[in-house]
Amino acid sequence: MTRFEGLIAAQFAPFHPDGRLNLAAIEPYVERLVADGLTGVFVNGSNGEGPNLTVQERIEVAAAFKAAAGHQIAVIVHVGHASIAEARKLAAHAQQIGADAISSVSAFYYKPTSVRLLVESMAEIAVAAPETPFYYYHIPGLTGVSLDMRQFLEQGRQAIPSLRGLKYTAPTLHEYQDCLTFAGDDFDVLYGTDEMLLPALAVGARGAIGSTYNFAAPIYQQVIDHFRAGRLAEAQARQALLVRMVRVLLQYPPIPAQKAIMSRLGLNLGPCRLPLPDLSEEEAERFYAQLTAIGFFEQLHLAPVVD
């Protein structure tokens, strides 16, 4: 079974100042991800403001990312929607454009109350793209759906022929490890909490999807390289810097703050859509100053490739 390994960026939605999609920004965006060594991009998820986009806009964004990525990096398209019918349209389109995989969150308004109902719901979506690998997107902090993921894999094995694994975005490492143990060679379980990458590696993670990989991938890659080489103290030091970065980030609206970092690094992806508030000039300068004070920008520019 093909697995996704390495760092996959959870993409930001590119907008013009007036809130329209800025599809022209996607090609240079992908070029940057490739240059930073990312192995894939996760499109139209939480970070990409998927719930803030219309279905047509999500179709346009997915197509533009696949066209820009070609075969350079993998493209995983998030198709989750409060309406299963709309999710099926997005899934079918993702298969049509040749996406490497699709993923879906649970319904987040009328929520499934059992693993069985969750599996049935995901099966309805996945069948619309039967030739495309399907990953359930477990993010209980946003969906409010916190069901047993090992049970989901157990039951999903039979009900969802295209099921290939999970995008697991939660701090419950004991369950994540249990899913990895159960998965074996049958499923791929990608980790999605950036600030916990090192402990996830320790329990067996091989691939990770995250928002801060858009701009901090060189440092995260150091964490991976040090860990795999057995240099645990060095891996811990790199991860500690990233934890400090995330602690600063969480003092602000996270997605607008991360887009501010992207702009600072030379890639302006525009504002966010309401109800996400953009940072004021004063907030942005304070944010940059805090990141500078912990040495984030300096270490980002100096981050070497570890042999």
C-alpha cells in the first residue's frame, strides 16, 4: 500500500483583498512548498478555510493546486461538508482531477453519535470517488465528534473499500499509537498536531499534516532527521523551539497569524474571511517581535539539512 511520508502542508486559502479567490497565487505557493521539501499539500481543510468556501470555490481551489503540483508533490483534497450530497460532489471532482487522496471530516452540525453512523456517513462520501484513497479526518476539537478511531478502522475496513487511513488531529497519543498498532500494513495514520510531532514520531508516525509546515518545514525536518539518527537531545531542542513558536501563535487568531508569517516570508496570501479576524498592523508587529525574540526567524533561515 502506498503511504504518505514526511511533511504535508495544510494549505491556506489565497484571497484578494476584497475576499475573492486569488488562484494566481497558488503556483508560486506550490513552488515554495516543493523548495522547502514538503511531500504533499492538504487542500480545503480547516486551515484552508474549507467551511468558509462555496462548493464551486473549493472545486476551483482543488483544481488549481493539482494543476500546479503536477507530480511534484501529493495532493490530498478535503471534501468534508455538512451535507453528504455536497461532499460527494467534491469527492467526485477530486477523483476527476487526479487527486492522490481525499479526506473528510464528520458532519459537524448533525453529528453522528456512534462509530457505526460515522462509518456509514463516510462510506456514502467515499463511494463517489471509488478509485481514490480515502482518509477520515479526525479533528474532534473542531467537529465535536470524538469517537473511537481504532473502532472506526475496524468497522471501516469492511464498509469503505477505498479506506486507506486517518488524518489524526488530536493530542490523544495513546489512541493514535493504538491506531498505528492496529493499522499495521493495512492503513496509513497521519499525525496532525504540529507541536507534538516529536512524541508522535516516538510512537511510530511516518507522515504528518500540519499548518505550520507551510513556513517552518526546515526546522520540523530537523526534528525528524535528528530523531531518525538517534540524536534525541538535538531533536528535543528543535521541537522545543517549535513549541515556543506555537505558544506565541496561539496568542492570536491562528490562521490569520500564520498567513501573516507567510506574508513576512514573501508570500502574501491575502486576508481571511469572516468570522476569522485579520491581525491589525499593531498586532502583526507585536507578533513578529515575539517570534523574533525567541529566535524563530533566525533559526528558520539558518536551518541546515541534517545528514
